[in-house]
Amino acid sequence: MSKFLEPEELRQLTGCTIAVKQSRWLTKKGIPHHLDNKRNIVSCIHARAWLEKRPLYSSSRNWESVS
């Protein structure tokens, strides 16, 4: 099992095949994702949490600044 949604799973979730439209849909729904080279990367954990209506938490801490 992959840690990230496959392209077909992402299309089924968003109803879109174009990455920019998928990104807009994901943003509107509050699902964390990353648009990278015309494709979206979405964690299966975040997608499952959204489907189960569990709160999605994203860390606002900048871990790169921690020494």
C-alpha cells in the first residue's frame, strides 16, 4: 500500500483530471497536498481523515529553524 494517493484515486476523490483543478478542490476541502511538476501529492492518511470527517492538523512549526 502506497503512502500517497495514486493518480486514479486522486481523480476519483476530486472528480478532476487536471492538477491545478485538483489542487483548488483539495484546498477548498482543507486537504493538505503539494503541487509538484503538474501533479498533486496527497497523503493517504490525510485523505482518509477527511473522508472520516476527522480533524486535519498541520504543523505550523518551522522544523528547519530548530537546531
